[in-house]
Amino acid sequence: MAEDITTLITGLGFPSVEAFIALLIIAIAVIALIAVISTIRPVLSMYPYTYPNARVRARKGRLFTDKQYTEILESQSLEEVKNYLRGIPDYTKYIDEFPLEKALDTQLAETYDLVARIAPDNSKDAFNFLLKKWDIRNIKSIIIAKEAGLDADETMNLLVPFGELSDKLNTLVDAENVTEVLNGLEGTDYAPILEDALPVYQETGILLPLEASLDKYLLENLLRTAATPEDDNTAYLHEYIGNIVDISNIKIILRAKADGLNFEDIEPYMISNGYQVREWKLKDLMESEDVAGVVNGLEGTDYAPMLSESLNDYQETGSIATFETALDHHVNETANRISLKNQFGIGPMIGYLNKKEKEIKNLKTIVRGKKEQDLSTSVIKEMLV
């Protein structure tokens, strides 16, 4: 028997039984190594998120509960709302420093700043770039304030003291007009973007070109930071950002069609290569005759069913707000789904930021509702998301 095995091994070209056994051991070791790598690779991709997710979960536990919303809704005045928020650690330090809505927005900006600081290297660029939303929001607020003729104090109350431009805000607020605001941004990434859109603004007096060019800059670069998914975490990040880009494009197209604008009017503000709505699809949507044509043109995407359900409301009211609400809800659902499917990776970070955005939106709705004397608690509650 042993001689037969030896003959078989030497017949296969091995010089000896020992050489065959050695090669067999090496092959088994390689297979075992591949199996180990396959097993620990997902663990290694989760490891960088261990600390960030611990921080995020601790903060997530401090988000408003239904009971807290009920309690603050029962406040009889804005002063009672302020007193309630003074007892919430996340808001305490801002409530007496800023007007209520500015205090809420500042706390949200702080949350984004925290997530950007603790994000792992493979997703840090995206979260860092998200911080630019505060610069862009502040620039928009200043431009709008100049058009509305607001004074310096009124304008400062609209601004959030976060972002790369925080040390320039006073100078920008003191500018006499929109053109001077652009001059004050010289040397920043925003100056050339706004300069390209300035002629259209000067010709039409409409702020949309300036605002849309800033949004396009933010979203295009966000998409770039997540353009090449390396693992599940970056793939989920790409999906989330891609959905935001798609929805921004769809909202602009819907507004344009509702206002009777044509392809040439909106093409400069489109962002190519979103998640489901690619460049060729964008062109088809922009060339649609009306809002119903845009909705029909989205057939085959996740956005079509929700917009089709809202089409009757639009036809009755003439307001695209019903579409925007449905699209915003889709972003929330996407974030929730990712947070559940990717609980040990980037999911909790995406889910937490989305829930924090909802909390701030709800609190601002309550604040604005309390300013309106004729709005009942039940009406304000129905407005919450």
C-alpha cells in the first residue's frame, strides 16, 4: 500500500513523499489564512468605528422622546420653551447666548462638528466637507438679508457661529450690498463660484443663481468624497450622499417646471452622476413639459412611487411642498435603513445626524408655532416630522 502511494506521488512529478507532504501543508496553511482574512476583514472594517459609535450612541440617548415633545408642546409661551430647553444639557449653553432658533441651529452645527472630528479616516473627508454647509448657509443668509434690507443686528441673528468663515462674518455683515459681500469672500472657495453666477443675478435680480451655485458646490464635492466605495461603510455613505444629490436635483426641476422655466434656465444648477438619477436621466427630466412629466420620467427609480402618490395633492393645491415633504421623508427612511443594516460601521453616525436634524426641525417648528398666537398645540403637533 505504501509503495503504491509512493508510486502515485512520484508519478505526479513530486521527487519524494516528503516534498508532497510539505506542499500539502503549505496549501492547507494558505487556505486557512484566506479563511481567517475573510473572517476578520469585516471586523477590521468595523474597528475604526468602535469609538465614534460609542460617542454617537451616548448622544443618541439624549435625543428628544415623544414624552419630551409632549411636555414642550404644552408650554404656554416662548419663555416656557426656553426654560424647558435650559434643562436639556445639549442646549443649555446656547439658550441664553442666542435667540432661540439660532441657539438650536448652533447646537446642530456643534453636533456636525463633533461627528467630523471623531469620524474614521475613510469617511472623514465627507463629514469634514459637510461642515461647509454652515458657511454656505451663512453666506445665503447674508445675501438674503442684504436684499431684504435687514440691519447688522438682524442679520447676525440669522447666522450660525460655525464654519471656516466664522472670523469673517462681521465683515460680511457690514457689507453694503451683495456685490460687496462677494468682495469680502475673496480668497475663499466661494468667491469664484459666486462670481460666475453674479451676472445672472445682476441681470435678473433673482437670488436663485447665487444660492443654487453654492448648493451645487457643496453637493458635487460631497459626492466626490464618497465617489469610490472601498467597503460597506463607504458604500453606504455613497448611497446616502447620492440620494441627497438626487433629491436636490429633483426638487430644483420640480420648482422650475412649476414656475414654467425651461432647460436652459436650470441646467447650470444640476449635479451630474447622482445615485439613481444619472446625467442622461436628468436631461430627460429637465426637458419634461410639466411637473407630471417629471414624475412620470422618474419611473423605475425609488422616487417615482412616492411622488406619484403626491401628484393629486399637487394638482389640487398647485404647491410642490407635497413633493418636497415626500422626498425629505425618503432621505430620513434611507438614513434609518442604513443605521439598522450597518449597526457596527458608519450606520449609527448617519442615523444620528439625520435624527438630530429632525429634532432641530421639530423644535424650530414648535418655537415658530408658539410665536403664532392662533396656533393650537394639536395643530403644531401635526406639523412635526
